[in-house]
Amino acid sequence: MEVTFWGTRGSIATPGRGTEKYGGNTPCVSVSIQGHHIILDAGTGIRNLGLALKDRAKRGEESRIHLFLSHTHWDHIQGLPFFQPLYEPNTHLTIYGSSKKGRFLSSILWGQMDVEYFPIGLSDLAATLEIQEISSREIKVGPMIVEWEEQKFHPGGSVRYGVRMNGKRIVYATDVELDKIFQEGAQERERQLGSYLEFIENADLLIADGQYTGREYQKKQGWGHTSIPVLIDLALKARVKQLAVFHHDPRRSDAEIDELWRLWLEKLKEKGHSITLFWAREGMTLAL
């Protein structure tokens, strides 16, 4: 499986010289193999992904794309109207989202392309489009299997996804406030912690929300995002092999991310941990 980061920034796109290295586009990750494409979220990063897929459409080949939304906050759907394959007649795009939203998912996606916000409506697109609320525990996309779970600790809710094939597993778990688990009563804390650890256990790659430092989180409680110390601690407990810290704070510069990375690598080295830790960078591709 080939994993590419097209957008790694959280909350709002942040173009500029200070974000050139890690990127300023909002969340979008692709997982591809043998012509099968899974897309995780449709932030502004999906525009560049669409341009990369355009050459395939030019050759007249049918393109089947599966887009899995963690949730429908603006930073996770705002790139969809600019996704070039939507304007190609040989594209078949299926969009999946939380079953808890029911028909609300469809109305949100239609609404953001209302004439008051965008000049082209969903009904005017050349591609074949399906919008589905997830109804089964697993979804097959070519040789890949996608599994999912609802995440409680985010305003409006969110979904985490696992993609597996041939013994390899990628977990995408952004926009969740894991610190809140430890503020729950003992029984609920044990249930939520057990559920999360089981889902990410032994993941070959965990792409996860680490928007705040521990100090920043003290002022951002209830905002729906995880602190870096809690994220790393849980990844270690679950024996994750590689951790990509994701959903970077829009105020975080490349230099600040570099410094965080250096500090945490030193801490892990001192304690003898073997996890591969990095901050997700736009344009980065990993092969699993």
C-alpha cells in the first residue's frame, strides 16, 4: 500500500513561507494499490491529489475512488469542490461517512456547493457520485479492507478508520480529544481507553491528531484535539510501529515542528523506545 500525505494542517489552510516544509493544506491522505484509491478526508489537500489523478482520466480509463470522511467540519471537506476527478465523466466516486448523521451527511455536501457558496452544484458534476452512510463493519476496496469506529471526544463526533491488506494495517484517527478519556469516571475511562488501544494495536502506521503540546492543551480543553504527550504515550502502549503526528496547529511553523520532533526523538531515545516517530509532511509518500 502506498500512503501519501496531501494535506496535514488542522483547522484552516495556512499557505506561506513558514509552512512550506510540512505544508499548509488541510487534511487529506491517500492509500493506493493496483489502481484502487482510498482517500481519507477532503481538506484543501485533495485538490493536488485530484490533479495527480487527472492523467489517468485523460487516458479514458474508468476511475473508481472511495472517499472516507472522518467528519464534516470545514477543514475536512472544503477541498471537495476542487477535486478534479469530479468533473470527469469516467470517474465513479463513493463518499462514506458516519451512520449517525443519516441523510444529514448528504445535505452537508450538497449544501457546501449551493449557488450561494460555489458556482457549480453537485448535480452539475460529470462524475458518478454516491454518498453512503457506513452500514457494515468492514468495506472492501479492491484488495484492501476498511474498518471503522465512531470517536466520542470531538464536537459533532468523528470516525477513525483502519485500512489493512496482507497483514499490514494503517490507522487514520484524527480529530479526537484523547486527553478527555482520562477525565472520565473509572468505568467509562476504561471502556474508551480499551476501545482506542485495541483499534490502533500493532498498527504499522498510525496517523493521528497531535495538534497541541501539553502546555497548549491546558488552554484548549474541549476543542476536540489531542496533546502530543498523550498521543505518544498511547501509541507506545499499543505497540504502534510508526506514528505520524498529524493535524498540525495552524499557528505552528516549520521551525517549531522541527524542534518538537527533535525534542521527542531525544526523549524516546533516552527511554529506549523503538517506535518510529515523525510529523506528517505534505508530499510525503510511504510504502507499506
